[in-house]
Amino acid sequence: MTRYRQTLFLGLLSVLLTVAPTLASAEVKDFGQYQVQYNIFPSTFLQPSIAAQYRLTRSRAIGMINVSIQKKADNGRLKTISGQIEGRVSNDIRQTDFLTFRQITEGEAVYYIAQFAYRSGELQTFNFKVRPSGSQSDLPVRQARALFND
């Protein structure tokens, strides 16, 4: 493993360990052959050094959404795959912002991360479409969530 890849891997591992409590409550939407796993959390869950390393904004007014796409193999096991994701988030008075997802790939792991603004306790509705690589169909996901400042 090259020095760069090793550093990147350790950084990604740190990100995942930092948000491990949140990952335990990750949402899963099953589409038969595919699963979309996602979690939504305040960016303050990230350690400052990790946020800086991945050029992520860490703020009490910024949240994050982390999405992965998995495909079921013939043996029933899930394998993380790449794809395209587009989405938006809207608040209770229908103000809408588009989510800009950034792909992070390390080895076989592929994640899509987007950041968004929020106010503590404000209910937000996330609508995003996932198109797995090689598929012609979009997989729609809708989730309402309120985030609170820590």
C-alpha cells in the first residue's frame, strides 16, 4: 500500500470511527437487488483534524449525509458499489437546497458525502435518488429528520 493510500485509509477509518455511534443507527432502504444505507448527523460529530483533512466544514449549523450503495451478490452478500446520487433537502417552510455529493473511495469502500445547513431542532426532509452503476433505474429515498446542536 502506498504511503498516500495508507494515509487516506487511516483518515477514512478515523472518520468512520468518529461517527461510529451514528453508524449504528444508519438507515437502510432495501430495493431487492440493491440496498441504500445512509445516515444524517451534525458535522460537529467529526473531529476537527478529520474535518480539515477531508475539507469538510465543521459547524453547529452544518449537517452531513453519508450514503453508500450496496448490491446483493448471488451468494447473498452485500458489496459496496459506485453510482450517482442527486438530492435536495427542504425545511418545514419549503425552502429547498440541493445536495452536492462528493464520492470518497478507498479500496472496496465507496461513500458519498454531502453537507447542508440546518437550524437546531428544525425538521428537514431529504429526498435523494440513487442510480447504481450499470442500472437504468433510480432508487428514491425520502427521510425527515431534525438535528440538534450538541
